[in-house]
Amino acid sequence: MPTKNGSFKNGEKMSEKGSSAPPGGTGSGRPYRILVLGAGFGGLYTAVYLDRFLKDHPDVWITVIDRRNYFLFTPMLHSTATGALEPRYIAHSVRKIFRKTRIHAHIGEVLDIDLAQKTVETVHRTMQFDDLVIALGSETNFYGMESRLENVFTLKSLKDASAINNHLIRMFEKAYWEEDPESRKAALTFVVVGGGPTGVELAGEIYEYANRELLRDFGRRISREEIRVILVEATGRILPSLPEKLSLDALERLRKIGIEVFLEGRLEGYRDGVMEIKGLAPLRTDTLIWAAGVRTNPLTASLPLEKDGQGRIKVKGTLESPSMDHVWVVGDNASCLNPWEGKPYPPTAQTAVRQAKTVAHNIVARLTRKPERIFAHNHVGGFVSIGDNYALLSAKQFTLSGIVGWFLWNIVYIHKLPIVRYRLFSTFGLFLKVLFERATTEIDLCPEYEEASYRKPPEESQAGG
Ligand SMILES: Cc1cc2nc3c(=O)[nH]c(=O)nc-3n(C[C@H](O)[C@H](O)[C@H](O)COP(=O)(O)OP(=O)(O)OC[C@H]3O[C@@H](n4cnc5c(N)ncnc54)[C@H](O)[C@@H]3O)c2cc1C
């Protein structure tokens, strides 16, 4: 049994010894191939640790596959959605991160995983593996409400953040000219559904963005009293995964700054710009952001491995699938029980990064026939930022709030960025945010770049000009 701080007594680290080391690698004549699926918190850090732990084993190949060419720092996504941080401060090229390592970045969609053949098919090619690390993350969970939700925003990607940012600006543009009072109200009512950390932080940021920044630009015809920010939570408590004191303090803070929090607010639908909550009158709003939960990646959920009720792959303490040797799972895809609580670890970046180190250690241990480790980590507290210059921190020994908490929150997160240059970028971005204003420029990231005018046939462009 691990101790409370996550270490093990008397060399209790060893567990799954006896599994055979696979062929290839370290001296066998052919390279040993480790494929890591996903370059998010779990996958990227697994690869970086593997590279570090395998310094003396050049015959081991490490390949990371991701559909995006960047690592996305999700804890700061809400800052990008509200003009506080530029997209490139939170999205970092994986090729750059891996440049001075032996890790090979393979940018392309994973289409299929064939566990029997030990192959992974991407849009580019089919690749063999000896060890597979699955870290494909999760997607938004609508809990079967898809057909009752129209035109809702989510916050999972850079594209989502840009879309929210643009929409918030456009709603102020709309309200600026709108004569009909009901339509004006709907444009200036911003609803976030989901009282977890993402929903709480996003609601706080939207409140600041609307009331401080956008109001300055649109203040001639829009007043503070017209702006409503509402947070809807289905249960009786926000931040249920964090310590109770922190969730009560956060609720108090949200209400104090002017955010309306609807607890026990069961959303029944959002159609034609009308939100329906059980027991309440229908409410018109042009903005509903769904931040109410995640479910595991569908590709992972479809694998013939033992899974939990939410489609996450069950793992042993070593983070290897009990259904198949040499298949390891980290982050949001793993259903790994906290040995003290008997419940799966929550899907957080902290968990993913810590699991990454354990998996990297165990793959190397298996290769070099050394003892493997069991993953055990006890979360001792929690953090949540609420708007500008305010965060709440709760650990066993202390609770912090206000600007000190906010600085610490930022330092902790920036420190987690994978390379020093990016830490500097983000620190710089945050100082800009404190010293200057948030941006109120729409971001046309233009993911559908084939629609860009430079690609149009000449006659069409000429006709336009
Ligand atoms: C807005 C937001 C805020 C958050 N804030 C916090 C926070 O403050 N603190 C915290 O601890 N956690 C936070 N989280 C949760 C945290 O981001 C996740 O728990 C963490 O990213 C999980 O790591 P992962 O490696 O499992 O997945 P991810 O980091 O999501 O990585 C998965 C990767 O797989 C890639 N991928 C998926 N499918 C495919 C495919 N078919 N082919 C190729 N590539 C694919 C994706 O592009 C992605 O890069 C937040 C999440 C969100 C969305």
C-alpha cells in the first residue's frame, strides 16, 4: 500500500514483474519501437521522459502521433477565449519541442489501432509497435442531449476558443445597434453550463472581458447593468471534485463579482436561442457555452480492451492494460484507481503528467528488466482562477486567495509548460494582460484555409475587385 505522499515503503515499487521483455531493442539488431498516441499532457510528457530515461539506448525508437502539430496548454484556453492570451502562447509546436531529442513527430489522424497485429494506421501510413502508449484524451460529453442543443459552443480546442472570442465581440456589436429590448438582452446574456473548473474559470473570464474590456469599446451605447453572466450547475455544488471549502469560497466570489449561479439547474434544452431549465422560466440568450463534462476519445472507447462504464481503459497499477501486455494508457483515457479512495483519478492535466512519468519508467524498466512502479498520487488540494487577478488555492495546510493566489496559480501552470522558451512567452503574455488591456480583435484563425481569397480562381477574385 502506498503512503499518503505517493511513495512506497520498503521497495514496494515492484509489481508486474515476470511479463516477458519483448523482442528487439537494446542489442537485438532491430530497433525497438515505442508508439505514443497523442501529444497532449499524457503523450507528450511520456515521450519526453522516455527520451530522458533511454539516453543510453539509441536503438529504441520513439514516435509520437497527433492530428495537430502542437501541444495545447488547455488550462489557459479560457484566457484565449477572452482576449487575455494570444493563441500561440498556449499552443506549442511539437516538432520544436522534440527538435533536440530522438523523438519523431508524426502529424496525422490516427485512423485505426490493430492490437492483434500491433499496428497503428494513420492518414500517412501503417506503423508497427512493440510498446503502445494510448493518450488520445477526451471529447465533450453532451450526456445524450445533442438533439436538444442547438448552436452551443464548447471549449476543447484553439478553434473553440477563437470562436468564443469572436462571438463575444460580435454579440456586443449586435447589441450596439439592436433596437428591440428583448433581442438586446439576449445578445448581452452569456450562459456557461457546467460548474466544474472549466465552467467556473470561463464564467469568471467572460465576466471580466465583458465588463472591463468590451464595455470600454462599446460603452457609448451599452451599460454595465445590461450585461448578464450566468453559470448553470446541475448539482447543488460547484467544483465538486475540489475541496468543499474551496468550492464554497468560489461560489461566494462568483456571486460577489456579479455572476449569477444557478445551482440544481437542470438544463433541458437550448433551441432557437431559448434556454430551458427545469423549474425556471425559459430564458433568451444568444450565447450558451457547454462546459459540463468530457467522455473518452471514441477510438479508445472502441478498442477490445477492458473498460469502465465511461469507456476509459482499465489499467493495472503500473498503467498497463490487464487485457494486453505492452499496451499502456495515460491521462483521460485511463481508468486508474486511486489506491486510497478506490475511485478513478479525475481527468486532469496533473494526473496525466504524473502518469506519463510512471509509464515511461515502466516501459524502460520492462526493457531493462528492472522493477516497475505503481502509480499512486494523492491530490492534496486544488486551484481555481476567477477572473482578473484572483485565484483560490486550497491545500491541506493553507488557503490562499486574491492576487497572490492568482500569481501562484499562473506560476504553477506556466512552470508546467514543456520548454523554457514557452514559459517565458506565457509569462510575458500574462504581464501584458496585467499591465495592458485584453485584446478585442476578432481572431480569424482560418482553419478552412482553402476558402481564403488567395486560392480563389482568378476570374472570381477579379470579379470581386
Ligand atoms: C478548457 C479546459 C481547461 C482545463 N483546465 C485544466 C486545469 O486547469 N487543470 C488540469 O489539471 N486539467 C485541466 N483540464 C483537463 C486537461 O486538459 C486534461 O485532463 C488533459 O489534457 C488530459 O491529457 P491527455 O494526454 O489524456 O489528453 P490531451 O491533453 O487532450 O491530449 C490528447 C491528444 O490526442 C490527440 N488526438 C485525439 N484523437 C486523435 C486522433 N484520432 N488522431 C491523432 N491525434 C488525436 C489530440 O489532438 C490531443 O493532442 C482542462 C481541460 C480543458 C478542455
